[in-house]
Amino acid sequence: MNPAEARRTFRDCRVVHVGSLRPDGAPHVVPLWFVWLEEAVYVSCRRESRVWRNLQRDHRVALQFDRGQAWTEQAGVVVRGKAELLSADEPGAKRALSAWFEKYRGELAGYGFAAYTEQIKEAVMIRVRPDSMATWMHAYQPGP
């Protein structure tokens, strides 16, 4: 699966599991909201969250996407790359934020956008341009 196919397959997933490294080298994995645009995956988090602090220190990151319920439907991809930490007002984050708000509009409407912005004081974006990918699809049938 090439990057464009992976983006088309997994861009509508609700969360991505983000793997970073804690100061002691232990893995830290959390589900976060994201948008996968043509050039990169953009993941939202809070400034000063554990994942943000981890990525400030060590930019290596793994993103794990999956979909499907039945075994024959299950598919996934792990994207590895370097995290670029973007504040919400940076030009590189503005297009991603617009796409992010469009994707999660329903969830924010049900929760209350005002309540979200009150609770999440400093939302930031993490940009990951894939360096490598590993995919799996249980329904995949290799040709002869």
C-alpha cells in the first residue's frame, strides 16, 4: 500500500494511536484526533500534554491507524516519522485546523464547541510526514 492509498483508506478513522517515548525510554501511546492531508498527518493535542512534552525532547513518532470489525475486514498501517510541533497560529497549521474542525464538527456540536475551547486552552498540532509505513490487511489476497 503506497502513502496515497493509505491516506484514502485511513483518513476517515476517528482516532490515531500516537506512540512517543517517555523520558525513561518507555513507550507512551494515546488515541488522538487527526486529519491526514496529502502532505502529512496532523494530530491535535494539548500544549504541555505528555505526548507534546515527549515529542519536544525526541521527535521520533509512530502513528497506528486501524479499521474493520470482523477479522477479514481488519486493516491497519503504522506510519513512522519525525514530529513537527506547530502552534495553532502557525501558517502550516491553519489548513490542517480547518480540515480538523470539519472532520470533528459533529462531535464538537454534540459536546459544545464553547465547552471544548474552554477545556482545551492551548490546542496545538503535530505534523508527521511519513518516513516509513508498515501495513496489514487480513482480506488481502496476493495474486498468483
